[in-house]
Amino acid sequence: MDLSNLDTVAAANTGATMTVCHPATGEELKGADGKAMTLTLMGADSGEFKRAVADSMKTNKGRKQSTLADAERATVDLLTRVTIGMSDNWEWDKKPFPFSKENVRRLYDERPWLRQQVDEFIADRSNFLANS
């Protein structure tokens, strides 16, 4: 096996597409156009992921105790930073919901089930190696 073909860092930096699924049924969520709703994400081996973790550590340095709210905020910050795109068929309150870091942050703040899907996806290296 040629290990040069298993470059998880390059693959994580390039990103991979995650199809969003219904939190209860596991079915693919589809936009009004009938196409799957997707997010494009960098993986846990990406430089941006590592920088986000380092920034969070700097922010928390010297703190004696973190709260659950602190941990959730750090997770939302990290996931927002590694989200680099989304399909153009998202809606919020029956209005188009285009990709922006602000919109992504709102998704992760207000939909913990989506945050969990993204967190699990970026931690699974096989999602990124499939693209390399």
C-alpha cells in the first residue's frame, strides 16, 4: 500500500460534501428543487480546524471553569469556520437561506441536531479520503 495515497490533511483541507439528513428518520433533506440539501466541510485534519481549536484554547487559557454554554459556543465557532459552502436550496421561514458564515452560525446555534451531524462527519476521515 502506497501511504502517499492516504493524505488526510490534503483531503481535509479540500473539503467534502455532507448530505443533511432528517434528525429522526435519517432521510435526506431536500430543498424545494427536489435536490439534497448539502454542506461542504473541511475535516478534522485541516489547517482551519487546527487553527480554530488553537484559538479556542487561547480564549479559554487561564479560565478556571468552563460552562456548557462556553463549550457550545466553542463548538459552533469551530464548525462555522470549517463550513466552506452549502447547496443553494436552503430555506428559512420559507425564504432563501444562502451560504454565509452568519447563516451557518445561525444553523449551528439553533439546530443542535445539525451541529451533531456535522461534528460526526468532519471527525470521520473516510468522508474525506473518498475524494482523494
